[in-house]
Amino acid sequence: MALANPALPDFKDCVDATQPNGTRINCCPLTTANIEDYVPSATTVRTRMAAHPFSVDSDYYKKYSTAIQKMKDLSPADSRNFQQQANVHCAYCDGGYTLQENPKLLYEVHGSWLFFPGID
């Protein structure tokens, strides 16, 4: 088994990210003081189905829509809030962070071994 040393973002320095259309946006987390590594608490692995009309029934789609609305209804300061979750994607995927080892390079999780591939 090969060991890898991944390039990590510099959490002390979040900058405006660049959207695909070239627009600059601030999607940095509200604070970096509370960033913790994720530790799974469940022993059951669940797979979220794609929410396409042809792959789920109406009950599943209603539950999914309700879950999204509950996220949107959370306080903006809550890290589970829909906008905060969108900001995570923005900061990690659109150049919100630079690399610790090379501050001239922007951190991009897509295409790296840290980003899980889709499994059919």
C-alpha cells in the first residue's frame, strides 16, 4: 500500500473564490476556529439516491425536498444551514483556499484523490 501526503488547504487564509462564469464571491466559512475532522458516528452506510424523477418515487422526493427546506430554515450561523453547505462547495472547489505547500496554487478538490469517484 502506498502512502500519500495530500496537498492541504491553508485554513488560515480563505480568499474570494471564482465562480465558473468568472464572478468573484466570498464563500469562506464564518469562522475557521471550529473546523474539525469528520468522524462518522453511524455504523450503517447509506447511499443517497439521485433525485431524478425517473429514479425515485414521489415519497422519496417529498422527503428530500423537506430535508432541503429544513436546512434552509436553520440559522445562517448553523454549519448545517443550506447556504453554509453551499459555501463549503464553493470554498473547496472554486479556489477559496491556497495550498499550504505553495500559496500561489489554489486548492481544488475535484480531480484529486480526496474527491470520491461516483459509483454506479
